Amino acid sequence: MKNVSDTILSQNRTLEMPDPFDATKALLKLFPGKYANLSDGKYINDMINWECKNCVAKPYTDVNEDSNSAFPFEDGVATRLINIMSYSDSSGTRYKVISFNHSVFDADGAQTSRFTGGLLGLAKFVLIKDKWVLKFFQPAVGAYGAFSQCPKPTALLIGQDQYAFMLKHSNGGGGGPFDGAFFLIAGANGAYQQVLAAYGIERTEGGEEEGSVWTGEYSVPPSDKKFFRDIVITIKGTYRSTDVESLPAEVTALIKGKKQGKFIAEERYVYKGGSKGYVLQGPVKASLAD
């Protein structure tokens, strides 16, 4: 590990990177710790190990609920690049957003504990002439996923030149089934923050007994809204009357007296602003497909 300055947590960081953009080098500039590469063939495991003895640790939310702690971690931090998201606005200006994952430092480079999420951070760059200039930086947003590994965010256009980032979180007991949820991160109130939480959008197969199984997809229908357009989540799957706990209540009401079959449900989320973010609008549209 390498001790770094507490200035790394400032959202007023300045950074310029040459074109073509190198995300790994950019991450090392943002977190100038000790780089380690344990990758081997198709196994990818490289990270930046650092600690900050002068940083003031602040709590963050882990959607696994029982794993909330303070960042930077007391035992040090391992920071890994998750992905690079590229897009352009209507004027042709190009942007790149890198997402990165923080986990507690481990001398062996391991990431363990199923019910600990990976702490997500984001950095947004804009291309000005031949330089990628840091436009917005949020070292920590919230923790998602399992085994200290945050799922890959996907850029989503939710308004006029307004992009947000969708995550599909999934977790559950060993062997499954695993329950999924969608979380949307967007710029709001001067920071990247979670603005939508949609639970129960997925249930995988698993466990000793056959149960209900479903998947969810999201979309942003055309709208006159300039920003924060409605988000529609469509859930499709197979129900079994012995396993309806996580199904929308509107689906459960339709399957009374039936043992199994297929269903479809449509949830619409509307942005209410402030601390509310996106709110589910009821009733949920539901129907049986068999």
C-alpha cells in the first residue's frame, strides 16, 4: 500500500489526459497508490492499493444493508477500474465516464464476503481539443453487488443530453436463487447519487425446490420531459403458486387458484425530485401470458 493525500477525495480535482484516453492511467492519477497486477491469462485482477492516514472517513450506503461502513476503509483500499462509458451530446461534444470499484485492501488481492457490495465511484471527462479534461469526480457513491464487486454500470439517456447510469444488483444465499434490483445513478443536487431503486426485478433459478423465475428490462419511452423522463421496467417470467413472495402484488392477485404459468408486469417510475427521486406509480400493469 501507499499513503496518499486527503486531497484525493476532493470533488474539485483537476486532471487532463491525452487522446487517446487511457482509463487505467487516469485512475492512477486520481488514486496515486501502488499499482498491482495479479492477472493471469483470462483472469483479470489489477488494482491500485492505497491508504489515507489524514482522510476523514465518511459513511456510505451498501444496498446489502448489513455492510455499511466508512470510506476510506481503515485497513486500506483496493481500487479497480470497472468500465469506460462513452457518449456524445447533441452538439457532438464527446464524453467518457469511468467507473471504479473500491474494496477493503487484502494482501492477496482477494474480494470476499457475499453480502458486501463493491463501493462505486465515477469520474466524467470531456474532450476539449486534444485533451480529456476531468469535468466531474465523485470518489464514492454507494456500494452494490456481492463479494465487494460492483456490477458494471450502463449509460442511459434519460433526458435532453442527460445521461444516467443503471446498475443491476443481484445477491442471495449460496446456490441461489438470487434476487435482482435496478439502481439508477444520476447527477442531482450537485452530486452523483442514487435516484431510483427498483427491487424484485429478477429472480434466478436455484435452490433445492423449483420456484418462480423472472427477468426485468428497463426502457425510457419518448417524452416531452426535458430531464428525468419516466422509466418503464418490464418483468417477464414463470410463476409457481408456492413461490410468490417477491412478485408484484398485482401479479399475485391474478394467479389465485392457479398452480403455475407465465406472467408479464410493467412498472412505471416517475421522477419526483428532491430526496424522493423516482417513485413507482401504481397500480402496476399485470397480465398472465398463458
